[in-house]
Amino acid sequence: MTDSVVAWTGRTACALQDALRLTQEAFAEHLGIHLRTVAAWHQQPDITPKAATQQILDTALKRATDAERRRFTQLAGLAPTAESGDNDEAERRLSEDPNVASALEWLDKHTGWTPGTARRRVAARLAAVDLRELQDRGQRRGQVNQRQIADALNAYYAGRKDYGAYRATYDGHAIATSVFTRAEWLDLECALAPETDQLMLSTKPGDLDPNIDELAAENAVNRLAEALTASVRIVDLPLYRLLDIDVRRDRVGGTLGMTTFAHYALTMDLLESELVDALAAGTVIRPGTLPLRDRYLPNTASVVDVAGRLCVGGALALCAVARPASPGRPADYLLLVQERSAACSTQRGGWPSRPRAFTSRWLTTAMTPSSRTHSCARWRRSCSVARKSTAPMGTR
């Protein structure tokens, strides 16, 4: 752990800012200097601050907490020999995977960080991640079931008008989901054929600006470090994002744009882990208890504003096939669903509402219709309409 620096540079000054977890504006105020000075450090990492400014930086470092000084030591590359070996290993792992490099580049760009900052911060976090703690947390997440998640999200978005959570029944059992829908989107009697399934790809370039603040950036850094620690493979593939919805009795339409998996994985996908961890800790879910959700999807209006937020998907993750009755077996539906494997960085064993570029596996199961359930074709249409016409409230 370092208490002093022989000679400060723009790079080490920025490392101190990152260690203190301050924005440029807050760091300038903390030091009592001009914002343009801090901005110059980011633009010119090799610049040497004036002697008076170096003394200010020395004082700020001495007043930092032990945890902040440890972070600074790692971020600035000033660790003693043993710690340097750990940091070198972290850097080696970060450099091996081009998909991780793509995610780091994306994070630097959208946080406004100097190129290389995301790599240093992930390396520092990686050196401190405890694999056994990640495994224990995975076990705790596995104890949170789908109904708890659906109930928590419906409580968080209580008081909504015009929209409700999609529900289904089978064999007399009701299933609650976290999929927003509305009455006019169900029972459309609309066959999903080329002339009626009218999702169109927009030709306009550009993606949504994520506008990542320090809270979001810290969680994104943790996501990458934990994925690397758990040997989770990340593939930065293109994804479709929903831009608008046009649902009528004779068509299911809308417009799609393109985004990247890095954008999704480091922003909206973090909401599910936040929710499941809160439930595992016994937190009563309500607005104000989930900082990332409060930022990205604070109310019903933000959920249904698909153009104003990231609503992504890929190939269908749920397929229902009708099977006629046979001797000894009644008519039923054969479901092909995607289940998160133990190597997935979110909730183990859950059924994702859309494919992810994390490791998953596929399984089949059968569902027998009850007297109140739609025919397979109508049930599949209702489910597909609800999924295409809305976006889930951050999870299934």
C-alpha cells in the first residue's frame, strides 16, 4: 500500500481520482483546483503537475482511507512485488480475450475515461475478487425463485395504469411473470406469418447513448471482473433493440435497431443481479432500494418507453410445439427453453427472457394444457405478443 509518490504525473493523478471514486468535477473540488487542470491530466497522462499541485496530491493521498490507498496502489501500478504479480496476471487475462477488450473500449468511451482506465480498474478489481464468495453468492441467488422475482417487480411498479403483468395457467396452476402487457395486446387471433409478423429493421445508424455515471461504471467494472474470475465466456455479438411497437388485431409490428452485447451486459443486464441479490438478502423491494433500477427503469413510463431505453433480444428463447395425444399420453405442449448454466454470471438455473452472450444450456420439458388455457397456437401467440410488444421489467 502506497502512502506517497516520488513524482506525480497526469496518469497517477487520474489513478488517485479513480481510487477515490470521484468524478472529474468532484475530484477538482476535493483538491481545491480548477476542473481544467483535472481534464488536462486525462488528456495528457504524461504531464507533470506543478510542485504546489504535487503537494496537494500528496496530502489527498495521505488523507485517503486504507481501502482507497490500496486501490490507488493497484491502479497506479505501484504495488509491491507480490501484489504486482497478481496485477500482472490480471492484465494478462484482460489482454487475451478480444471480446473483453471490446467491452473495455466501450466502457472507456461511454464513461469519458482516458483510454486504458477501464482496463486498470477491472485489473484492480480482479485482483481483489474472491472466487469462493462469488460461488457462495451464486448459491444464495439460486434460492430466489421466479415467483419472488415477479412479485417483487410487480410491487416495485405498483400503481401502474393500462398495463399489467402477463399470467398463464397450466393444470390449474397460475404462473406470474414480470412481462408487462395490456389487454389489447392479447387474444389477437393474429397468425404469426410473414404478412402479419411485421418487425422491421431500421436503416438509421446509431445506438442509444448510455450516459454512464459513476454508480453504473462501478457496477460495470465489477461485472467484468467477476465474469473473468468465474471464467465466464463473454461474446460481444450484435443484438437487436426494440425501437417502437405497433400491435393490432391483424399485425404484430414494430421497428428494430442494433446494439452490442457489451452495451447490454454493462448496463441493463445488471438490473437482474441487483434485484436477485436484494431478494436473497431479505430486502423489501420498493423504489429507492435498487439504485441501478432507480436509475435505468424507475417507473412504468421508462419500462414501456422502448425507444428511450435499451430493450434487447435475439432469437426466441421460448418455443412451444403442440403434440397430439397418443396411447397413454394426453395432448400437451413440448417446450424448448434456455436455462442459465452454472457458468452464467447472473442467476444460475433461471429461465432467461432473451438469449445472452453468456454460457447457457438448452433443455426440453412438457406442459399439459388445463381447461382454461388457450390452444397451443393461441397460447404461443399471446406469449410472443407479450414478449415482442413489451420489454420485461429487467428480468424474466
